[in-house]
Amino acid sequence: MESARLKTKRISQLVDENYVHAYVLYYFGIRFDEYSEHTLEQACQAKGLKVDQVIRELESPTHLREADIPLISYPIDLIVEYLKHSHFLFIKHKLPYIARLVDGFKADHTDYLPVERDLKLVFPLFVEDFIHHIYEEEDTLFSYIKALERASNGTYIPTRLYQLMERFSVQKFAVEHEAHDDEMQGIRKITKDYEIKPDAPLHVKVIFNELRDFEQNLITHARIENEILLPKAMMLETKVKQAFFERIRLN
């Protein structure tokens, strides 16, 4: 019965009821701002989609949140792989979607015209800086942790390991990481902490909710790195250094 009602609802109504629907529809090629007055069934027909398949995705439960996963019990190599997968989802899925929302942002409301202007200027710069930070983290911190993990299992070239330990420090990574923990401060200022007024247009509601949720994802992601990954990495680094220098002493 509910599925039958969804078919006849306008896209704008579906998105207004739950902004996450806009994200699901986007990856089916249905952009809520272009098909706002179409019913779901009409939009699916226009895109050559099976409406029942789209409804199943709209009704499917949300994905498991990072905060719900017991990562503290995971070995460090799996934590690294999990975080790399999260990076992939950020860069290849969520950010392109939000960037498209911002690029097509038409405030149609005097209170939000400055927000439209400023977001279109600032958000691309945020994305560029964010992606640079992610790749740099994977190329340095994650690579170093993997090298320590291999060394702890006895797989290493002594000179190479020594060079890595001279060049990198988990403690230094931890200090630098804290400096990146509030990357969305500027966007919060532009949006006045994602304040949505009662008469805000639908596009504003979708963008602000997506930005708020993305920031919450980043906060959780940073907590996992700061409270789980880095402490484990420090212990691993200490263990490897002790074994390495003990071996040198004995030789």
C-alpha cells in the first residue's frame, strides 16, 4: 500500500518528507530540482527506470553508521582499510553529489542569496583542500602504519624501516591531524550553523541537511582516527622500535 502511494507522490514531496530521498534519486539520474513536479512514477518512466526498484531503494534502511561499528576491537590493518573505504565514499559519492547541489543552487529567497553566492565560491575550495588532505593522509600516515604492521610480523628491510621511523612519527601525525579536525568551520559560518527558516526553499533544506550530515560524518571519522587508529598506531610503533633496536643491540 505504501509503495502504491510513493508512486503517485511528486518528487518535491518525497524530498521534502525526507531529504535523503534526493540522494537516492540522484544516483538513479533523477534530480529533484529538475523533476520536482513529476510524480515518482512519471520520473521513472522518463528515465526508463523500473519504479518498483527505485521504491525498494527509497524504502531500504539507512547504511550502518561508523559510530555503530565496534572498530576498537578491529586489528589495525582492518581499521586502515575501513577508513580508506570511507575516504572513497566521501570523494567518489558524497562530495560530488553535494558539489552538484551547490553548483545548481538557486536560492529563490532573499535571505539565502548571500549563502548561494558564498557557497558557490567556498565549497569548491573546501573540496579541493579536503581531497588533498585525504590523499596526503593515505600516502603518509596510512602507508607508514602498514609498514609498521608488516615489520611487526617480521617482514621488513632494516634500512628501509629505519628510514621510515626517522622520517615519520605517529605522535607528529596526531598533532597535525588535530589541526584539520574543524575543516567545515567556514561553511558553518556561511550557513549560520545550517539554520533552516520555516519558509526556506526545498533546495536550501536539502543542501543544508547534506552539509550538516557530512560534517557529522567527518566528526565521527576524525574520532575514529584520533581515539582508535592513532593510539593503536602509537603502540604498534613503540613495539616495532623496541624490537628493532633490541635486534641491533644484540647484533
